[in-house]
Amino acid sequence: STLTKYQRVDIWDLVGLEETPSYQDALAHNLQPGDPRWTSAEIVSPTRHLFLDGVLQSESSSHIEYHEAMVHPGMFSHPNPKRVAIVGGGEGATLREVLKHKTVEKVTMVEIDEELVEIVKTHMPYFSNCSDLVGREADCFQDPATQLVIEDANHWFAQEFSAQDAQPAFDVVILDGLEPELRSPISTGLYESTGTLEFILKSLVDDGVLAIQIGRAPTILDPRPDIGFNAPREEMFRALEGMDQVEAMFVYEDPHCGFGEPRAFLVVCKSVDC
């Protein structure tokens, strides 16, 4: 556990009492037929979990599925994504998924918490492991295409794209901050501030795509979205719907991300052709 300048970071190793060994565990411990350890958690490898301010962000057993769900629908919505921006994503897994696309020439990652980046590199290095990607560096952060900017994304986008003559810089922007309903002090501005959303959209080319992870998928038991815990998300939806630059919005869900409930994601397009 570490308290950074911006948030509390916890990394836990957990083993369920009813878990049994995986195939990899069996190989590592040379399990043979009839070994009683097949039916217990004695040699089960723990699952490592990353929490920010007490909220689960990702885990070692499902980080690939989660970040694939977040990144690839938005990336494939653009015909030729070469320049990509990532807002947040300090663990490096979102960066890893973006670098899987051979068209990508430059990734600008704007992360506010430098300590988080180093903590996850040390304790969960597989998040930013690009060693199996052809033509990329083994460490995603060391790839020539990667530019890591340690700054508040609200300030950075305002500084880079508030001018009248500011030119679009990105084909795709992926917003990987803490989900809107948490109202975290370090990410609230990204969802509630119409100004920041406008600057992000302004940073995109005419057929640009904005992908956002928006937290737990709503259920039939939830209250009306504008009065329940999803109210911040609904405010963001309405802000985006009111912007002339937005031509299409698509919400999708994935139930296999390692969380106890399906996760929801949003793709926002500046062109109806996405």
C-alpha cells in the first residue's frame, strides 16, 4: 500500500479458499494423478489485484480481457489510427493494447500520477509487457512510439488545444480514468467539465474517435440514470450529445473483464462513418 500525491494505491494477492490448481500450477509443482493438492488451494498461485482509492482497477488474471474490451472497439472504429492519446492508464495495459495495432506510429499518454506508473512497473510488470508484439520494445513505455506526459489531462488538453488555431493531433483518444460515478478528484473534471471534453474532441481529426471506460454496466434494477449512482455518467452523455462535433455515440458492455458485474464502455465518433 502506498499513498501517492494523488491517491492511495493498494496491490493485493488473493487466493479463494475453494480454488484449485491451474495447469500452470500443476506443472510448477509436478502434480501427479492422485496428489491431494489437486483438490485444495495449497499451491494455487494468487491473483494480484490493483486498487486505486479502494476501487478495483484490474487484476492479473483478466487484465488482458478488460483492456482489450476498452481499447479495440474504438481503435477498429477508425480506418487508420496512427496517432493515439491515452488519458490515464498509468498501469500501462491500455498502452500495450494500443501498440498491438501496426498502424500506430505515436501514442501520447497523459497520466497525472508518476508514482503509480513506477509502482505498477515494479509489482505488476506484465501490464506493460510488449515482448510478444512484433516490432515493439519489450517494455511498452520504452517503445519509440510512446510519449509519456506526466500532467493533469485537464490542464494539458486546455493548454494544447484551447487556442482558436489549434490543429487536431489524434486519430483516437482513449479516456482511461476512474469511472464517472466515483467522482474522484483527479478524474471528475474529465467527465463533468464540458470544456475538457470539448478540448479532447478538438484534438481529434474529422473522423476521430473517443473511447471511454464508463464503469459498471447498468441493470434493470437501477433507478433512473439521472438520479442514481450513474448520474455523473448521464451528465457526461448529455454534454457529449449537445456538442456539434459529435455525430454518433455507441455504448457496449463486456461481462468477462474479471469484475463481479459487466463493464460498460462508450465510443464517440466525429463522423457517422465510424
